[in-house]
Amino acid sequence: MEEKEYIVDRIEGNYVILEGKEGNLFNVEKSYIIGNAKEGDLLYKKDKIYFIDVEATKRRKEEIDNLMKGLWEE
């Protein structure tokens, strides 16, 4: 079964490096991504095109921020 959700790991030139749920990394040309993807964005794939999931990205960032809060406080 093909994965449908990915995280932007990094951007290198004309390629976006995506990470799948199993931790596998692969390159996708920027032309296959709708919108201006940034590191940490969550993307979903429909047919051969990737879309930024704005709401899921926002929730993920909030979850990470909440986990980090207690780490740096004394």
C-alpha cells in the first residue's frame, strides 16, 4: 500500500526531500508540489501531485512546541 502522508525533511535546489511514515527518504521535484513547502510541513499525495496540509502542519507544530516547553525550563 502506498503512503499518502509525508513530512518535508529538507529542500535541496529543485528537489524537496520527503520522509514517509516508515522513515524512508526520497526526492520529489518542486514542480510536483502545490504551494511553497517548507521544512516540517506535512504533505499529502493525490495522484502524482503533493499538497501542503496546512491544518495538519499547524497541529504538528503545536504538538512539538508543547513537548519542547518543559525541556528548556529549569
